[in-house]
Amino acid sequence: MKKLNRNKKNLLIISVIIVLILIITIVVSTQKTSTIDQNFHIEDTKKVVRIVMEDRDGYKSEIVKANDSVWMVNNEFEAAPQMVKTLLETLRDMRVREPVAKSAHANIIKQLSARHVRVDVYSQSYYINLGFIKLFKREKFEKTLYIGSQTMDNMGTYMIVKGTENPCVIHIPNFRGYLSTRFDANPDDWKTHTIFKYHPSNIASIRVEIPHLEEESFEIYSEGETFHFKMLKDNTNLSSFDTLKVTSLLSSFTNLSFERIEKNIPKIEVDTIFSKSPSFIFTVKDKNGKTKSLKTYMKLNEGSWVSENDKDKFYEIFDINRMYGIMDGSKDTVILQYFAFDNLLKPASYYFSQKK
């Protein structure tokens, strides 16, 4: 009787062990399948050094890591840091939500073939990598992704890895939205919006020219720890200026950005606005001797027409919220917001208790 009970007990133990083995096998098998499917993301984006994006419209952006804080676009200009950060986080965090259903497979493949952004990712590697010994740095190709459109629910993005046959719906867990807009091949969209970014202690001079009011044009320049105020028309220095206002002006150049690049400027503005002198010209020189300039122009309201009879209708003619800007060395015309530049658009007399 005892022997029978012992056998039953052993049989129960063996049964439990078999069930546990089956559970472990299923879990491990599922994990392996999941790992195979999750081949869209980049595990370690800290090693990424180059991302090339190209679309069917002919746009191409090659974003290359210059150093730990700067990425360059097409070897021409600095990329917007936040956009690069978002792109790298997307490559790291995106996961397969689900494979494309077999019934929709052919249609999605057709869509991806007709309209996609090709993304090539490269990481830093070494020809000799023995853990603590790394020699002969090289660039290693990681993978090519084809980014398609968003799903009907706008919560996923169709993608496929080059060399595979099965497109998938990709998302970022706990993120509501689709990802296709983060893979932008248009170089202009990657440009940093920063115009001026100076620490006040690194500013050697600020030159403010007002072509239509030459007597109000001025320059603030430093000698050691002291700033001087010079009128440009007669090249004379003035004292007793409002130091708080001058300090505020210097601080305004800490981080000034434009709103967007303007591509479609009406011909009337090209003929009437840009044919005349700028409203303001700002030139900043740092203590290393490098200069950067910005010219500003007034912007017409949409549908406005300028004539001699319109002089008293300023607020109907001109945009009171935005103006144009052209930076030195750039072919782009940008949109500036007055509220961001209001502290700069002051004549020399503003900095004195009474007009000099």
C-alpha cells in the first residue's frame, strides 16, 4: 500500500516536471520567434554614426555624426539636435506591433514599392575588437529599412527590412501615433532653426543697422569686462546709456531661432519688399573674431497690395506677427516671429533716458 502511494507520488512529481518543461519550452520558443520578428530596431543607437534617408521624390538627407553633440546634414549644415535625438530614440524604441495580414500582404508590398523612405543605418565598429582592445575604427552597415505610410488607425507604420519578405506594422509601445514623419528625407527639414546662440560673456560686439534711420544705428562693443555704446553715423561713443536695457539686449542673443523656411514667396513681395533695403541688419562678432549677420524685412499680409495710397493702412498691409529674415551665407529666406525679436528691434534712442 505504501509502495503504491509512493509510486503515485513519483508519478505526480514526474507529471509536474513534464508540464513545467513544456511551459518553459513554449515560453523560450515564443521568445525566439519574437526576437526574430523584432529585427526592425537598432539595439544600441549610441554607436550609430550615419543615417541616410532617401525618398521617391528625389530628396536625400545624409546625417553624419561630427561629434557627441553635433550632427551634420549632407556635409552642409548642422542638424537640429532635437530632431536627431527623436530619430535615434525612434530607431531604438520601435517594435513590431503585428505582421501584415496575409490578405493585405500584396497590397502593402505594392504601396511600399510605390511610396517609401529608404533608411540606411551605419554604426561605429572596429576591425579588431577584443573587448578592452579596439583597433582600426570602421563604419559598419547595420540595416536598410523601407518606411511606408501609417495604418488606418494612425497608431502604426508599415515597414519592411531589406532582404526580408514580410512587412510589419511598427509602433513604439505606449506611444500614440505613427512614425513615418520622423523619417524625413528633405534636407531643409533637418536644418537647425538657431540663428544666434551666444553666451553674453563671449560677445565682442553687436552691430544694429537701421538703413531707413541711419541716425539710430549703433554698435555695442566690449573692452575687457566693459561694454561701450557707439553711434554708427558719426562714429562717436555715448555714455550714460541704460545698462539694464543693454544687458537685456546682450541676453537676447543667447538663443534666437526662426520659425520656418519660406519656400513660396509671392512675386509681389519679391518685387516690392526685397528690392528695398532691409528693416534691420544685426551683426554679432564673438571673441574669436567670427561674425554672423541677419537681415530682416517686413512681410505683407496675404493678398495685400502695396500702392502710394496704402501708406496709412499699415496694419492691413503688413503682417504684424511675422517678418522675413535672411542669414549671411544662406540661400534660405526664413520666417521670424516678432515676439521673439521684439527686444532687438529698438533704435539707439531706446537705450537712453532721452534721445541723444
